[in-house]
Amino acid sequence: MANITDAIVDTIGEPILVLEGDATVALANRAFYEGFEVPAQETLGQRLFDLGNGQWNIPLLRRMLGELQTGREIVRDFRVEHDFERIGRRVMLLTARRLNQEGSERVLLVINDITEREAREERLAGEQELSEKLIDSIREGLVVLTSALTVERVNQSFCDMFEIEPAEAEGHRIYELGNNQWDIPELRTALEEILPQQRAFDDFEVRGDFPDIGKRIMLLNARQLDHMPLILLAIRDETAQRAHSMSQKLMLGELQHRVKNILANVRSVAAATIDRSASLDEFRSAYLPRLQSMSRAQDLLLSGIEGLADLGDIVREELAAHGWPEDGRVRLERQPIGLTRTQAQTFAMVIHELATNAVKHGAFAHPGGRLAVEWSSGHGEIALAWRESGLEDVRPPRRRGFGTEMIEQSIEYVLSGQCELDLREDGLCCRLRFPERHDQEEERE
Amino acid sequence: MTGKGPLEGKRLLVVEDEFLIARELAQFLEDQGAALAAMTGQLEAAQEPLDGAVVDVQLGAEQSYPLIDRLRARGVPLIILTGYNQTTLREDLTGCPILAKPFQEREFERLAVQLFAPERASEQAAPMPQGGSAAKGGEGAGAGGAGGGGLRP
């Protein structure tokens, strides 16, 4: 009988001790000797607490055995952590049972070494935490699907992206989310045909039209897991990116259109100036300042606020370019008025022609000449009066030049405004008026 | 100009929002003898009969496709003016005669005569080459047109 007991005890994988009432070791099994690296002769007949330089002298263990002496039959799964000299730190679950053999107070102590198990569990918990946090920290929408395509988990990005709560998604088939919004044929193809065959796909484009958030272009990456019946589906919302590159393209087209228009204007001014130039010198002195004026208008538009050029800046710069900074002979209005691109370009050319005329024939061609320019805006209209004075006996020019044509016609033609040229005896008076903003005008700035 | 030209008697429409370009196109057509039905930067089409039209695709922020379609439906020969690549033009128009901005006078003249006065296109074809030989272009007045560009001294 004893042999059978010994045999059983010896084959059991867990260390087992039988202790006398005074904690002397009566019996130990092979698992004990091997697990704690102690030989039998240093164990049997010794008090447990003296074993191996007292390394079993563990207060918790003493307490546990003490409990048995107070009459308890068994103490189960008593968790003890201890540093052993030879084998290092161990975590054990101890179960002690009174054997109640006649006349003795023997105790059976079963030691369950759970050091490895706990370490493994901790590692697993760590890995779990890593994957949870990984899923949540990713900016892409992430969906964990079961092999039946039921949503197991979604991350915050997914919820933000599609304005959905985790509870509305988890536990439902992916196609059913948000009233079957996700029942998209391409998505079915990707998940049901491509994924089972290839176990993974990247950058699969799917377009969806979602009632709440509108049309979306999504790029999907998916992985079928090997060790679990799960699918990872990562979703990148490409909509904004695509719209951005689309608008880049449009802007580029717009820019090209503008450049071509400016070149065409430069060409037209050249052609008109050639028509009215008797010599190369005459051409040069009329054409180059016109080009300069166009260029100044572009500068003002570029530096202006919200793409608008200030009307006063245009007048001042044109006069300065003609050698007439604001001084005693020139009086200018101060009120700022923003002109759109089209307005500024046309207006600048008109002012340029007026200033050129003043230098050649008008206020700036005679010592007593004066110029006052006033402007205002209101009732949806911008009005300007250019008044030259201090001249004597002003006569109409012999021929009408390109400048006069520009002044008289372009405001009406381009800006739906009006222009009156009035040649008074003491100088030219020009009145312009045009709507503040063209309705559908202004190119997307 | 009272002289005749290859476009004499033709009533033409110029639709271009840039004043300078419009007036140059108009002037050029008039120099070729055409009568201008209208020169405008707006989308309203002239109701009167036309022998042809030059239409810019982009009028400010608007595109002139509705006008182009109406004119085409009326059978008015069109030259489309554009600052864009042909590739960004509406697809069904890529077959239309297109004048790219900034335009070449010679190219404009060739297209204008070919489309707006096809019956005179063949006589025009011969004297096309440069200046000196322009006198051959026919009865005196032709010199203005064939000289090719309003570039008078």
C-alpha cells in the first residue's frame, strides 16, 4: 500500500510534502527535489523552516500551517511569493490538508508553482493591452471582423469618421451598419472574394454614399489573421485628399487661364499701340509704360487683402509713375475701396491713360495745371471724378487715340459701368461709375 | 475702313470678356471687311442672323457653353477662343476650330475666312505667304487683308 502511495506521489508533477505536526518533513516527492533543487538527504527529517539555510522560513507559510492547527481541515490555493536562493523568485499556490492519521498531526502540502503561468498571463495581458492601444491610437478607421463579417470591435477613428457609436456597430454584420449604408458591392467583392483567396489586400478603393456624411472615397487594407478567425480591416478616408488634389488641378487650370489672358492682353495692347505709332520710339514710349501699369496692378492685387487692390493705391502709383507724387498740385481722396481683380486691371489701365494724357496734353503739361481725384462708394456703386483745372483754352485732340478709346469704352464693356469724358475750357473732367462687385464675377480666389 | 476684304458683307459676333482682346478681334474682322453684329463680354447671344461668331470659352467666372450650344444649334459657324489646353475644353468641342490665346493674326485670318467665308477661302489660300507678294491678292483692296495684320505703317 505504501508503495503504491509512494509511486503515485512520485509521479505527480506537482511538488508534494508530508509534514509532521512540528513541520518536520516526513515525505517529499521527486517533483519537490527537482523543482527546488534540493537532495532528499537534506530534506527528510528536517524541519521545513530550516531547509536550505532557512529559505522555506516564509512567514505566510507559517501562518497557513498555523491555521490548520486551529482546526481547519484544508487551506486551498494560498498564494505565496518568495525568493529562493538557488532558483530565484517563485510564485506558488499552496494547498495544505490535515491527514488526521491516528496519533499524528501530519499535513499534506501540495505546491503548485505558477511562476511561469503568471509570467505568461502577464505577457498576454501586455500583448492584449498593446493591441488595444494600437487599435485605438491609429488614425485610420479600424474594424475587427469575425469570419462571418460581424463587427467585433471598432476604434475611435472609425466612429469619428462615420459618426457612429461603437455600440451601434459591434455585434452587427458590417453590411448592416447604419441602415445598410455599408452594403457596398465593391466592399462585398473585397471581403468575400478577394480576401478569402489572398488573405490580405491593400489600397482597395471603395466609394460609398452615406446619408449622414455624404460621398466618401475609402482605401481599404485588410488582413485575415492566421491564429484567430478574425479579419482586420483598416479604412482610410481619401475624400478630402482627392478633393484637395482636384482643387489643386482646378487652381492650376485657373492660373494658366489667367496667365494666358494676361499675355493676350499684353499682345492686344502691343497691337493697338503699334497701330498708332509712327516710329519705334513712339511705340516704345507708349507701350512700355502701359506694360508697367499692367504689372503694377498685378502687384497691388497680389499684396492686397483678400486679393483686392485698393483704388487709391492704384491712383497714387499711376501718378507717381508719371512723375507726379501727391503734392500741392494734386489732391486725392483718402477713402479706401477694394477692387476685384477684373475691376483693378481695367481701372488701372484707365487711370494710366488719363495720367498719360495729363502729362502730354493736360494738367501736368502746363505750369498752372492742377488735378483733383475724388471717389466714393455707396448704393452698390463706385464713383470717381478726375478733374483737371488751371488750364487755358483747352481744345479737343486732333485724333482719338487708343487711350481715349480705353477710357471711354472699357469701363462699360468690362465693368458694366459708365464713363463720361468732358473737355472743359480749364481742363479735362472724367467721371466713372461702376458696380461695386460684379455678380458672378470673381474667379475663385 | 471702307475697303473690301475677304470677309466683306459678313455679319459677325465677337464674345470676349477682355476688352482689349475683344476690340482687337473686332478691329481685325472689320479690317477684313466684316460688319460687326456685336462685340460683347456678356453671355446674351444676338438674335439677329449671323454669318459667324468668335466666342471665348471663359467669360469672367462663367463658361460660355450655353451660348456656344445655342449658336451651334442655329448653325452659326464658330471659332472658339481659349486660354486653356484643348484637353480641358468640353469634350464634344475638341473638334471645333479653336484659336488659342494669345492668338496669331495669320491663324485667325485663315480660320475666319475658312469658316465665315468658305466660298472665298480658295482664292485666299494662294496669297497667304508673307508681305511682299500680298499685292497679288487681288483687286487693290485685298492688300489690306492679305497683308495680314493691320500692321500699317
